Amino acid sequence: MTRKQIGIALSGGGARGFAHVGVLKALAEAGIPIDMVAGTSAGAFVGGALASGMTVDEIAELGRDMSWFSVAGFSYSPRGLLSNEPMGRFIEKSFPVKRFEELTMPFAAVACDLATGNEIVFRDTGDLVTAIRASCAIPGVFVPVDDETGRRLVDGAVASPMPTRAVKKLGAEIIIAVDLLTCGSDFAADPSTLVGTFIQSAMMLVRTASKHQHYRANVVIEPKIAHIRPDEIKRMDELIQLGHEAGLEAVAKIRSLIE
């Protein structure tokens, strides 16, 4: 009897994206197969690495080689403080493949068209590096990324912070959603500065939008990471561990859907 196809949707979350690695590690240890993956922002980076053929341990090791300097550089553009062109070079150096046609499983990266606000889904064919860079281009922080058609693209979290729709369209029959946004942000619960107020407000917006996209998922995994800021890349090991714990808690429910 043919089993149902399992897809995993990975939300955005900045450096919190390392929690995705822990969830994937828990599912792999439990023998839960993943047939397809969709990712937004940090989820696109982790999902793209998985779909390119990297193991969970290799993705974790990739994270240990990463710093903000390896994925971002100063920009002289009025459209953003930073450029994520260094991220593109990091992916080109680190991923075993660079195009969608070469991936080992179906993968979708979600970005947002800055002109229309529409969700843009990269899949099947084309340049993997551009797709992931576009999905990770946080508006106002990173310069938007122009694709080969001339569309100006920003972070997919603007249009679809939790890409359950994208993974369903890939053909997933059982959808696992890993949401790093709905836990909120305890670190900024009582902001005392303009920047802190802006960050907390932005986190609340994407938190609400992400939760609205849970209805397509059969299982929602929400690691307890509210105390960790999205820029704390040095807390990678803690994030992986918290993701691993959340993944293990979901194994029984996932197995009940498969068996």
C-alpha cells in the first residue's frame, strides 16, 4: 500500500531558523520521511539545503560556519541598509547544487513581489540561489532582490510567513508546519525604545499572519523560542536543541497519520 506524501512547511524567523534543523533532526531520528519541503525566509534557506541533498548534520555544520558577515554586507542603496549578496556567495560555496532542476526532492521558496504584494513561489526550475536570497530579503533591512524577469522581491514573510499553501501545491498529502513566529517575542514584550517598539509590532504582525496559515497543516510544531531574538545567530546550538525537543513531541501524532 502506497503511503501518503509528507511535506514540511518551514516558517521564517531569522537566526531562529536553526530550530528548523532541530525539528528535522528529530523527525529523521524517528524515521519520519520528508518527501517535499517549502520554506519562507530562514525556512527557505534550511529547506533549500535539505532539498539540495544535505543531511541534517551537514546543515547544522553549515550553521557553525555562518555569521552575519557571511550572509550580509553593507549597502549603499537607498532601498536597504544591507545587501544579502554575501548570502548568495555562501550558498554557492556550500550547497551541492545550485538549480531547482538538480534538487533531490521538490522544494518551494516563497518571496513577495514588492510592487503588487503577491506571493511569489519559486519551484521546479531556475536559480536556487536567487530564490533563497529573495525569500530572505527582509524589507528595510536588506536591499530587494531582482529576479531574471525584473520583479523586485522581498522577504516571503510579508506575503506568506508560513508556507503551508506552497507545500500543499507541491503535492503534500500530510503537512507538517514548523512555526517559529507564533511563539512571540518575550525579549521585546515591554519595549522602551522606538526600535524595540517597531520590532515587537512587526513580530506581532507576522505572528498573526502565520497563525492564519495553520489550517492547512495536519501537525503544527512550535518550538519554545520566544526568549531568543531573531538576530542571535550565536545561539544556534540552543535553537537546534529546542527544535529537537519540539520535534520529538510531535512524532507520535505524525506517526498516527502515516500508519
